[in-house]
Amino acid sequence: MPALSGHPTTPTPIDRRRWAQYLVDERAEAAVYEQLARRRSGEERAILLSLAEAEGRHESHWVQLLGGEPEKLPSASIRTRLLGWMAGRFGSVFVLALAQNAEARSPYDGEPAATAAMRADEKIHHEVVRGLAAKGRRRLSGTFRAAVFGANDGLVSNFALVLGIGAAGVSSRLVLLTGIAGLLAGALSMGAGEFVSVRSQRELLESTEPSGFADAGLVDLDIDANELALVYRARGMDEAAALERARTVIEDAHGGSLPVRARHGEAHEVVGGAWRAALSSFLFFASGAIIPVLPWLLGISGIAAIVVAVVLVGIALMLTGATVGLLSGGSPLRRVLRQLGIGFGAAAVTYLLGLLFGVSTA
């Protein structure tokens, strides 16, 4: 086999095993992009198919180095197989976020047998997938923010509440009633607060958009003596461009054509809908807040109930942390540890305060 730049003339068995693993992973990643492309149309479909084609070029590189496809190939990595399984069933922003995270961990930076073009390709692929996932993230951002914040607030606040009350030595019935009251009060408060917050953001954005307040008077403006250019200068145009824009708009108005104004653009999409955000916040706060109360609902009491609550809340915090990590294209482990630290830290403080309160009133 002729020598290719960047790798030894005679590969070792370890080299060949590593190259074979690259080959199957590239093939599996190409299949993922092809599966995602089947669920898309237009430009997104073309982009995904181009990514699959690029992965095919990388695959061919490893086949050439191996002197042809080996008779026995290893299995694709668990990460790539999971990505393929999800792509075939969901094809959503979650899959694109996972793909973005996978492209960010290219093994080729330290691989002497990979070409410089392949290393550059992997970095470009990361940005391409990031761009494809951005639209879905924008659609999710308002509702998703309310959902995640609501679930975590419900988990942490009610967990801290029931632990603090439980540590004070009160009856299991009182702990349960306190947890239910905390759930209802918190969910209603979160829903109302989210509605006001999102509605206020949308109203603020709408107030900054160009309005049609003066459109009816455009036809009566003097084309050579008017203040319309000042409107465009106030919006950031330079004087010459503003004058040209004003003249064009007035001429169109005299011809019976008023300006077409685009409203509710990308900024509104990012903020989301007020009712949707409020309902998501309410439901997810309630779904989070019910978890710490479950042991007492099931009739468990005392230390056993507290231990079960700690386990259940820990699992829920890990799930929400991992979800945020996956959707953001970052490290799920880092988000999981952050969620656990915040949740258990807050609960530990209230538990200790409950113990102190219980001792002082005993």
C-alpha cells in the first residue's frame, strides 16, 4: 500500500483497529444524517445530505488506509448507535443537539492518519449542525425555558420545604399537607408570573417595531418637503439612504401602494407565547413539586420517607440537567452535577434549619 501523508507506511494492528472503528462510526454518522434528511425538505434536506456525503468521503479515507474494507468490522460506538436510533424515530431538535455535541468531540485532532481537511471538516460540521438546531431551539426557547425552570423550581422548592418541615419533627400528615400546599401555591405563582413576564416582553418588543400610525398620511406628503426621512434616520439609516427611502415610499404612496410591514419576527419567536409559557410553567412546576411529596402520598413516613424523597429528587434533577445539557449541545454531565449541587444544597440548608427549629421548640 502506498504511503499517505500523516501516517506510517506499515500500520500496526492497533492502528488498523482504530481506523476500522473510525470507518464504522463515519458510516453510522452518514446514516444518521440521511435519516434526518428524510424528515426534512428544501434547504435543510440538502444540507443534511451534503453532511452525509462528507462523512462518506471520510469513510473512504479509512477504507483506503486499510487496503479495502476488512472482513470483520467492529460495532459503531454506543453514542453513534444511540444517535441513529433516535434519528430514525424522532428527527427532532434533540437529535440535532446530540449530533452537535458529537461533532464537537472529533477524535481526529490527535489522529496522525487523518488529513488536515478531515479535521477541518469535523469543525465545520459542528457549526453546520449547530445552525440547523438553532431554529428548533428558538421555537422551543420560550416554552422550554418556562418548562425547565418550572420543573426545577418545583423540585427544589418543594423538596426543601418538605425536608425542612419533616426535620422539625411534625407529623407525616402535616408534611403531606404542607407539600400539597406548596405545590399549588408555587404552580399558580409560577404560571401567573410567567404569563406576565412573557406578555410584558412581547408588548415591549411590539412597542419598538415600526408602526403604521402615519401610513394614511403618506399620500398627502410633499415629495420634496417632508419629515419622513427623519423616521428612517431615527431607525439608524444614514442621511442619504434615509432621503432615498423616504422619496421611494412617498412615490409608492402616491401610486396607491402603502409600505408592507413585517411584524412578530424572530424576537417574538424567541420569547414565545404568554399562555403557552404560563401553562408550561404551571404544569412543569406541579410535576416537579409532586415528586418530593410522593413518599408521604404513598404512606411512607419518618426517615424512610426522607430517604426515598432524596433518591427520587436526585433522579429527577439528573434527568432535567441532562436534558438541558443535550439541548444546549454542551456536556450533560456538567449540567447534571450543577443541578444536583443546587438542588441538594438548598435542601440541606432547610433540613438543617428544620432540625434546629425542631430542637428549639421541643
